[in-house]
Amino acid sequence: MPSFTSPDQGDDLEACVLRFSDLDLKDTRLINPSSGLKAELDVSTKKKYSFAKKKAFALFVKTKEVPARPFECKEKWWKCCQQLFRDRISIHRHVAIQHADEICHQTASVLKQLAVTPNTSKSLKSEDSRNPLKEYFTYNREVSAWLPDISCFSPDELISQGSDGGEVLLYYCYRDLEDPHWVCAWQTALCQHLSLTGKVRIATEGINGTVGGSKLATRLYVEVMLSCPLFKDYMCEDDFKTSKGGACCFPELRVGVFEEIVPMGISPNKISYKKPGIHLSPGEFHKEVEEFLSQANEEQNDTILLDCRNFYESKIGRFQGCLAPDIRKFSYFPSYIDKNLELFREKKVLMYCTGGIRCERGSAYLKAKGVCKEVFQLKGGIHKYLEEFPNGFYKGKLFVFDERYALSYNSDIVSECSYCGAPWDQYKLCSTPQCRQLILACPACQRQGFTACCVTCQDKGRRLALSPTQSSFKEECECTARRPRIPSELPQQVRLPVSPRPRPGVGEHRPCSRERQQQDFPRPSQS
């Protein structure tokens, strides 16, 4: 969503419509205010251009309004290109992506009107000064002004007692933030105020959080987020995914300012969330996957179902027939796309991830390569899909970045114990203290002492026990060293065979022979 897609903040739209009611917004004879034109404008005209662009966008969106259904709490929806949009951010993104040319022509129309309208500079100045959001934050910078009143609740009501009485929220919001450090201070105070734990990432491009606490605390948190002028026009209640849990699911509260709200490793200035793939609702995505699977045996299948998560996530749960990259973290995803770019040429790509956030910029990166026929993404991610289709095409558990490790929506087990090959999908940390990798070890194998991620790591643990003063090891596990950092999916790539390993003796740790059974599992982090 471009920076000018916040037309309703501080702009009296009705007054705007009246002011420019005599414009013919369909006049295609007007000049196109392209980047070349904009570069030649002086400072005063640039201000007019920015003002005109906002107004043109607001006018276009205004024409797409339709009444919401009677049972909905909202007063209006938007309808455009035979699609119904229920929240402001969706219609803004749709217009910015699909109707850029129309907005350009309308901007030219507004500029033409401004050129013949007296006292334009005064009008622009008054419009800028009437921004209630900016004005409110100027005089209400105290964090305490943005905390909910909890005086009517007892402390016990706000503190969750275990996972049974609590809840975990997962959400994100892409929008330009002028002062992420203030938002960071506010979020820290808000979470502490409500006894919430978890992780919140803030950047100039938006916010990404997963927090846990009592159901009362999470409800208050959502209410505050939806009432805050920074986010209320960009988020709705449906943007918050909920699951059973609580403050116990996180060891602490961590809130910080970063360059990206999801670490893809590329500056938002180069690949922006403002040009993502086309969003599909869970129902629409379900139909696309159904059609994809029905054509799975056809040689000319032009669709790729792409999992944007890391391999340890897709290992325990994934969509049927998906392409799940063997990457350790999301920051490897751009390199994976570059290395396998021919795989996506002239293909329709259906992307998905846990909650939708990685697809926002992942799809933008893939689209920027210009090789795909179409790029779609699952809105709300697997989380929302499983709420609607618990027994659909997604099989297995949903990996989450907290102490729970996974959520279960169905009884399917798609992964195995790393040692004996028995069906198993419950992760544990490697038993070597310095290693922060995850392993799949069934109870029977754990009782036999098979609790480390590989032979090398188990040896580290033994040496630690013999020499407690040796507090650190270089992290170079066997399971890490034998995996390519960026895998290749292209058929012409010839892979070298792995050299055979000696058979372990009695009582020794037994490395699994199956591909990707012993792998580099990092400590869970939102990546």
C-alpha cells in the first residue's frame, strides 16, 4: 500500500468530493503525471502533486463503497473488479496495485483543477494542519495516555493461570510508521500493563507481534490496537489469529525496533510490502489447491504450491503436493528464488506461510523477478485456513514460534522420529546445552539416550560433562555441515553423493540415513 493510501486520516472526504465535483475523472486526454514530470516540478508544485495524489486515491476508493450487510458491525464495504473488500487495507492495496493508471489520470485531473483554483497554497496548508492523527500525537506523546483502564479488574483476572485459561495472539500490520521508537515504548508499556509476554517487532514499515496472556488481557490488547489512530484504519479484528495458550508460552517479553518486521534480509526500500501477490481467502485458496491437486499427474501443470516457511516448519505439517524449500531461515528465501528462478517461469504460484506475513514480502520479491504468470498468497496464512478447514488439504501440525512448538488441528502425523523412523511430530531441544536446534525423538528413543541432534553434538555434550569449565563450542554440527545452505530444485543440477559413514557401535548415537532427518534446527525465532 503506497504512502498516499491513508486518505481518510485528516482529510474531510466529503468536502473533497464537493470541492472537486466538477472534475471529469474519466478524461483520458489529460497528461500522465509520471516520474519524469514529477522530477521537474518545483517545491510548491510537488506539494500540490502530493496533495492531488492523496485526493485522487480517496475519491477513487470513495466511489467503490457499498453498504455492509445488516448483521455486520461495520457500516461499509467496498466492491471493485467484482470483488468484495471488507476492510480498508484490502481495498487500498487492490486499488494501488490494480488501478495505478486510473489514479494517475485522476491525479492529473486534480492538478489541473488546482492550477485554476485561487488560494490553493492556503487550502493545502490548512489541509496539512487539519491532520487530527498528527495533532493528537503531538500533544499526547505520553505512553500512559495510550494504556487501557484496568482499575475495574482484579490482578488475577489479567494473569493467565497456565495454558487452559489463556490465549496467544498472532498478528501483523503493514503501514508506514514515522516514529517506530515511540511505538516500541508504547508496546512495551502496554504488554507489561496487561501482563503479556511474547515478541513484538516494529519498523518504519509496520508491526509484527505474537503475545500471550489471559483472555481478558488479549481482548483488551486487541481493543487498544483497533482504537489507536495508528492502526485502526489498517486493521480489523479478523487480523488477530488466536490459539489456546497464555503468557507461559513465552519465556519473556521482547519488544524492539528493526529494519524489517519479518527478517527477509532485504531492505524494505528495495522490496516493499506495497507490491505483494494477490490475496486469496481461505475458501478461495482451498479451491485453488483442490484444482492443483486434481491436475497433479498432468505433465503440463503450470501451478506451483510454494511453502514460504523454513524446513523444520514444513517437516511436521504442510499442504499436499507443495514445494517446501529446504532452507533454515526466511532470510535465505530470496537466494532460493534466485537459484531456482527458472522453476517459476510462466507458472502460477500459490504461496502460503504461518500467518501471512512472510508471503507479503516474499510474493513481492518473486513478482519483482518478472518471471511468474501470476502470484497468489493465502490471506491469514495456515492459521486462518485451519480455522475454516481443519481437515482440508493441510496435513499435520502447524509450527509456532513459542514454547508450544506446534498447534494441532487434525490427527495427521506426517513426520518421523529421527532415530527409529516411527511416526512422531513433537519437537524437543537438543540435549547439548550450547545447541539450540530442534529434534524429533520419540519416547522410546529418548529412553535409550538418543536426545542430541547428531553424533557431533552428542560428543560435545559428553565433553561438556567431563569438562564443565569449557563453556562454549563452535556450532558446526554434522547435521548442519552436510546440508546445502541454498538448495537447488532444478533437474539439471547434479548433486554429489554423501560419503558413507561408519556404522555406530553398541550404545552410540545413531545418525539417521533418511534425507533431512538430521538437520540444522535453529532455536525458534520469528524468521
